[in-house]
Amino acid sequence: MKVSTVIIIIGISFLSSLQRERAFKTIKLGHNYPETLNGKVKQLIEINFINAEPAPCPYDTSNFDRNGNPIEERSGTGYKGHTCSVTKYSEKYNKRGLKIATIASVGQDIVTYKYGDNGKIIESISGNDQHFYLYNSRNNLIGSILSSAFKPKRMIPEKKYKYSDREYLIEEDIYRGNAKPIIKINYTYLIFDKKGNWLKRISVYNDIHQRKSTDTVQRKISYY
């Protein structure tokens, strides 16, 4: 076999491996927003600053397994030794081996996330409340609706999301049952890693009373 042929084969193999790595996705479920991360994420640490000051619980540490599933999330870990809350995750599969649900346990509170045929979360159940998730043709989350526990049940618009051409979240409107958003959040991204996951983001909040605030989130991501 010629040297040039060997080089071509190695190059194709490397590109194929790189494409598979980029295609692999990790699912983060914190903050009621199912976020898709690129690559086999092992741990993600978020440091949150509000108006340039550390937030009360600024450190969120999320751990994942090799299949891209969340294992545990600790909110506040590292801030003066204090832990605000701990969420444990477990998965449910059907007989065909397809994931059908993720169970999140926070103390005595249980949240069940259900998956659709597209592999995306389409519903979450917490107590008597149901949250339904809506997606666009690119499988980006574009909205959430709450089915309230009150009698009679009502379908309450919760949030709507907008994305950039590169499919990063750039705008979040929070409705909480109102006809117009009561809070609008605009996101600006400053730093990305080699896998395309963002490492630094600025959020600008505007509410219906014309009050404005900002926060900055910095991330540290390690991979398998």
C-alpha cells in the first residue's frame, strides 16, 4: 500500500471520528431550559455574576455520564462551602432501548421529563403541573406552556425563545400567563470553546416596569 493511500485513509478516519464527536450531544436540564451541549461533556461549572457582583449561589456544577445524560447538579457548590440545592437524575428506557424519561429529584420534589420521537423533551411533570415544550423545524426549543393544576385547567403561556443563525439562544420572553411578556432577556455570547459550546455570556433583563439589570455567566467545561 502506498504511503499516500495510508495518509488518505488515516485522514478520512480522523475526520469521521471528529464528525461523530461533534454530532454527539449532552443534555443539560437545569433552570427549566433543556440545553443541548456539543460533545461528551463530563462536567460543567457555571459561575454567575449579577451586576458584576457574585450571585448568592453563583456556582452550579453539573455532572454527566458518557451517554450524555445528566447525573447530578449542585447549585451553589464552592461558594463559602455552601450548597443551595442538589438535583439527582436517573433515566428510563423502553424495551427497544430508547430513552423515554428522565427523573429529576430535588429533596422530596420529583420532576419527570418525557421524550418524543425526535429525542427531544416534549413534556415535564411536577406534582399536578404539566409543562409542554415546543420546537421549530431545526429542533430548537421555541416555547413552553404550563397546564395549571387549578380547576378548570388552563393552558398558560410561559416562555418563548429566539435563536441566532448559528442557533444560539439570543432572546427569552417570560409571560407567566400574561398576554405580553413581563420580562425580556437578551443574551450576548463572548467566548466559545473548540466544540462550539459557549463559555461566557451576558444577559440583559428588562421588565414591564422598565427596570434593567445584567448578569454574566462564565463556564468551565471538561470532556470525556
